[in-house]
Amino acid sequence: MKQLKIDWISLKNKYIYGEIESVRKFLSKNGIAPNGNSGRHTKRWRAERNSYQADLEKIYNFTTHARYWFAKGDTDTKRTILSALGSNLKL
């Protein structure tokens, strides 16, 4: 395998945003020999990826249900939805 300079920022983004499943498999597939730096760079990436995916799930659930909650909800529910969207409107 060849030793190439790795763009760790780009690789991190691909991993966190789900474009690649495993950094080690990605490096091997592209003919790059993983070395001791691989573990050092990727140590916290899994936690970041899990956090990102959890946030996406929350956003999806909110956007899926917010319209119904707003239509059927009371004044406090509507105020909560608008504040979650970053609005500063008075109801």
C-alpha cells in the first residue's frame, strides 16, 4: 500500500455525514496504509457522528409533527414551536 498525505478534515466530514461507514475500510479500499495517526485522528469522530445523527433525527421528528402540533395546539404549544424556530413573535 502507498503512503499518501490524507486530508483529515475532508475525511472527517465524509465520515460524520455518513458518506463513508468506516475510515479504516475507506483508507484500505483506496490503497492507503493506515498508520498510528489514524486512531489519533478518528478517536472522537464516532461520538460526533452519533451526535450529528441524533440531531438529524430530532430535526426530522420536529418537522414531521410541528405542522400538526401548531394547527391543533394551544397558545403555549404554538409559542413553543415558534421559539424553537428562532422566531420572536408574540401570539
